[in-house]
Amino acid sequence: MDEADEELERSGPQHSGPLLSKSASSSPSPFRVRDFTLFWAAGAVDGLGTCASSLFLPLILLGAGYPAGLAGLVASVALVSGLVVSPVAGVHADRRSRKPMMYVAALTAAGAMGSVFVAVALGHVVLVHVLAAAVVEQAAAAVYGAAASGTIRRLVPPEGYPRAIGYLQARDQAVQIVGPTLGGVLFQLARWVPLLADAVSFLLVAALTKAIRTDLTPAPPAPPAPPAPPAPPGRTGRTGRTGPSPSFVRDLAEGLRFVCAESFLRFVVVWTAGINALLGALYFNAVFASHARGASPSSIGLVLTLAGVGGLLGALAAPWLVRRLPAARIVTGASWAMVPTAAGLAFASRTWAYGLLLGGVSLIVPSVVVVLQTRALLVTPDRLLARMGTVLGTAGQAVAVLAPVTAGVLVAAYGGRAVALGCAGAFAALALYATARAGLVTGTGTGEAE
């Protein structure tokens, strides 16, 4: 039994399938927990501010006379910077108190976007400045997200994980619906207003995070084993620890090894990366196909709105479904349900039909996410939560970044119908994989910790 297993055993019983479908029904609402409410509100404020400004930052650059290619490059570089920083932040979030990291990250992001607000308000928009601020904001967001990865475990009991995760998903989906509209209203007032709102939102996030009373410091490692015979010079023991100072590379590798060694987490990586890639491809395929049919911008916006509404309803219904259906059935059933929905996009001819079908897919996904995230929390030691979260998040986001380009190339080469059918085929392959590995969801699969 290695150190991670020892800590997992010390943390108490790691409830598997039954917790996801029965015990959760008796848990009180997470909103009765003051600190969970503060954490939920901080994420809502953060999301609204970011959505209100990020969509219009390219428009500000275009208005300052910069070409569209450079405006797009700023967004892409900022996203990549977040992916790069995330694993690094995960290591530090597992080493020290997570709440100060979240607080400082929010203040840093506020300073970055506040500087852009001042520049736009004064009429001195410089590309290098905007790029640097966007990179800093994304890096700060990655640090905040890594530190927040283990928050749920500290704020609610295990039987409350499904409801808490469902409420967090519903919050994020609602923000995606409301945020762009709010940003549009603010942008009509003045170009700098969404940026001011974003900077103020980060200050509110810092204040809400500061108000959390629960200690979010990671649990210490398991007590060391009895001393082993000294290793030969230049070599270390099994844990690779030669002194009190941890090695950053070793800690980073430890998180990656943990995910790779845990069969369930490997399943989550594959399923999440596949879903993110396919959903991204379907969304942009619908946008490109609607544009090719002459749909207006407002009609295309309706497609994304309906998809967001589907995601919101799915997130609200997820805790109810998780309490009533076996976890494995949710994962396999939802995976197969996406196949005909994606295939329907190949034969849709109306913009509203695209929206309804995408909304159907978005309705299905949240229940699976609740199941997978809940079990991931249960099988991961507290001191590895941030690294586990960043590994899973980076894998999912990395493939999602490629979705717009991939969808555009494929639609141009083969047409929207062929892309939708190809996505349906890929969903079927993912559903077969989920069916074959369904036992891992409840801990009954073979080789769960190989």
C-alpha cells in the first residue's frame, strides 16, 4: 500500500455507487452551509464578470485599429497561458493553504483587468498591454481554479457532493446564458464598462473568498513508514523524498502518476476529453452550418442560448437523477443518448432545430459530470485533489481549444452533415467505451487502482 492509499484509507470509507443514488437524498441543501454559499456566490460573480468582458475584448482591439488576426491571437495566447499555469498551480495548491491562493489570484486578476479598463477609458489601447493583461488574468484564473479544486470536500459532507456539484454546474450554465447579454448591455453604455465590471467582480470574489471561515489547507501526508535501510549514495527511497523540501517536478509527476494509476480517473480523462472535443465540434458545426444557410446573427445566438438553457436544466435535474438512478446506468445511458441527438444535427434544416438538438445534448451531460466528479472526489486523497483536478481539467480543455479550428476545417472540406454524422459515430465509440468500463464508476471494475 503506497502513501496515497494509506491516506485514502485514513480519510474514512470511500462510498462508491450507493452513495450516488441513495444516501444523497437525505443530505441537507449545501446552501445551508454558509461557506459553500460564499464559494458558490464567488464563482457566480467571477463568471458574470468574465463573460461580460471576454467576448468584447476583441471588439475593443478591433476598434483601436488592430486586425482581426491579432485580436484572435490575444484570446488564443491567453487561453494557452491558463493551460500552462494550471498544472503548476495544482502542485502549489496541494502544498499550502488554498484560500490565500484564491484570494491573491482574484486580486491579481482585478489589477490586470483594471489596468485595461483605465487604458480603454483614456483611449490608449496598446496591443502588448492588452495581451499581457489577458495572460495575467487567465493565469490568475488557473491558480484560483486549482486552489478551489478541493473546496467541496471541506465545505460539505460526502453525501452532499452530488447536490453541491450540481448546483455549481447550474451556476456556471446560468452565467453562460446571462453573462454575454449583460456584457452587451454594458458595452452599449461605453466600451470600458464591461472591463470595469470585470475588475470589480474580481474584487468581490476576493472579498467573498476572504470571508470563508473553513480551513482549506490540504491534509498533511500520511505518517511516514518505519525507517528503511539507508539507500546507496545518489538514490532515494520509494517515495523519492530525501529531505523536508519537496521537489516541484516530483510532486507534479506524483499527481500525474496518481491519475494514470487509477483506472477510474483514466476513464474520466478519456470520457471528458472526448465529450469536450465532440461538443465543441458540434457547437461550431451548428454555427458554421447556420451561417452557410444565411441565418442572422441573432438566430445563431439563439442556437447557443438554447444549448445553454439545456445545460442549465440538466444541471438542476442532475442531483435528482443521481439520487434515483444507479451511477453506472447514468453514465452509459447518457453516453448512448448523445448518439441519435448528434446524428439529428446532420438532418436539421432550421436554426431552431440546431438549438433544440444542441440543448438536448447539453441536457444530458451534467448528470454524468456529477457522477464522475463525485467519485473523483471520493477516490482522491485530499493532498492530491488540486493536482488531480488540474490534470483532468487540462486534458479536457486542451482538446476543446482545438474544436473551433477542427470544426471549421472539416465543415469546409466535407460539409456540415458529414461532420455531424462523424461526431455521432465518435459518440457511439465513446458510449461503447463507457459501457465496457461502467464498473469503474461504482468501484466494481477490475484493476481500479492498478
